Amino acid sequence: MKTPTDFAYAVTRYLSQYLPGTVGLSANSIRSYRDTFTLLLKYCAAMERLLPEQLTLAKLDKPLIEAFLAWLETTRHCSVSTRNQRLAALHAFFKYLQMEHPQALCQYQHILAIPMKKARKRSIQYLTLEAMKTLLEMPDQATPSGRRDGVLLSLLYDSGARVQEVADLKIADVRLQTPVTVKLTGKGNKTRIVPLMAPMARLLEHYIKEHDLHAPRCHEYPVFPNREGQHLTRSGIAFILKKYCAEAQTRFPEYGFEPISPHVIRHSKAMHLLQSGVNLIYIRDLLGHVNIQTTEIYAKADSNMKRMALEKATGNVVSEDLPEWQQNADLLAWLQQLGK
């Protein structure tokens, strides 16, 4: 029987003890770190001919990590932001190793010096209010799965939740008494109470009644289960959304539906609130942002609101009464008249 390598020991301790016990990360955050190491092991096996049981800390040098990051972009076609996310996870791991294995401090600091790659900032993608209404009408309300999907997509929009927050919902997180609210657990295990609009409240109430989930024994049941009765995953919710986007595109091509991620639903909610005149502070609290600067990206993205704000602030300063161009007029005289 082979003895586990120092890398295996370090990763196991890091994921199972340090991150949950010392740092206090949530299970979802730890899964993100786990995925980075899974990809690193796949790269080493495929490209470096290093099987997991052969990989040691000494072999994890700067050239190998840089090659891994390049592989993510070129072979797996990951975006720059995803590449940077994986690098951030590795940076955190090697900062941890500096304390556990100070004899290799120089090797680890070379890896910590690998910079993040500048990513091109993309404009926020969101649906118009009409397009969102159309999308929410796509699920077939005559079938149980269609009713579930309708409530799921409606809750994603009405609450402005992250997809993982909705995927993790338990029956105990839903309060049906007035005021109807839902408790969302976001990044860093931070919870927030989000009020729901009356139509969404009625949808949820009918959904819970239909599935007989009022009993106390159901409090820990997932609100949106899969066929096995477990919580839907993020990829499962993304698949559901993709299906209805394709259907909406076929039936209503004038809206220009594109394949979108569940996060676009969250962006759409924020943009619609902003366009309705809701204060950024309230939008920040609804979305669970730590800083108002994060929420300000929506104000920067809405060019129509910028135009209206400018018009309100300055009024009609530029006159529309310009002298008409006459084809045979003297050009110099016309130009002089224009400046008056």
C-alpha cells in the first residue's frame, strides 16, 4: 500500500480542517476550492504525466502552475475571470503552505507572485421587463414539473437571489405568514430576509400546499427537489432556464433571447428596480451586497437612466433652432449665421 504524498496530506487538511474550522468558509465555498484542485490533478495527469499519487509539493512550482493556468484557457476554454478565480484559490492554498512548510517559502512565494490577468469588463447582461414576463410564462402550468419550474424561475427573479441561494432553500426558510418572506443564505454563510411580492407569495403557498409540505417533518426538505428528492444543483437550475430560454426564442424571436445564466435573472431584477426609482441602498440590501460600490454597477450600466438624469439636471440648453442649409447659399455666410 502506497503512502499518501505530502501534497495529499496538505490538501486534505486544508479542505477538511483549515477552511471550515479556522477560516469558517461555507460548504459551497469549499466546493469551489475543491474544484480547483480537481482540475489541477486532471491537468497533471493528462499533460505532466503525474498521477495524483505521484504529485508532491516539491513538484508544484511556478512553471507548472503557469502551464496549468494556460491549459485552463486554451484547452478548457475558460474565461479570464475563471482563470483568475482558480489562481486566487491556489494563492490562498500556498499562503497556507507558507505557515505549514516554511522551508519551501521561496518556492511558494514565486507562485504567489503570479499575477492575475486583466479581464475585459463586459457590460451587464439583463432582460427587459417585457422579456422577463414572457420568460416566466414559458413553463407549462398543467404539469407538476412545469408548475415547479414556474415557481422556481419566478422566485429567482422576485427575490433577486443567487442561484445557489435558491438551490439551498429549505421549507423552513419560507415564511408564509404576512409579511411573506424567504431567508437566503449567501456568501460566507451570511443570511438575509427578503420580502416577497403578493403574486410570488401566492405562487409559493399553492406550490407548498400542492406538495403537502406544511407539516413540521418537512421543514428540512428542499423547496425545489430533483427526481431523487435532493436539492436541485446550480447546473440543474441552469439547465431548466436554458430550456425555457430556447422555447421563448422560438416563440418570441422579437425579444432576442440568448442562452443566459441564472445570474442574468438577478441582474434583471436589479436593473428593473433601479429603473423604477428604487434607491441603491435598498437594492444593495435585497441582493446581499457588502458594499454599495458593487451595486453601483447597475446605475453605470443603464444608459437611458444617465440620459434622463442629465436632462433633468440641465434642461434643454441646446437649441433646436438651427439655420437651414440652402443648397445654393454662400457657405461662409451660412457658417457665420450658425455661430450667432
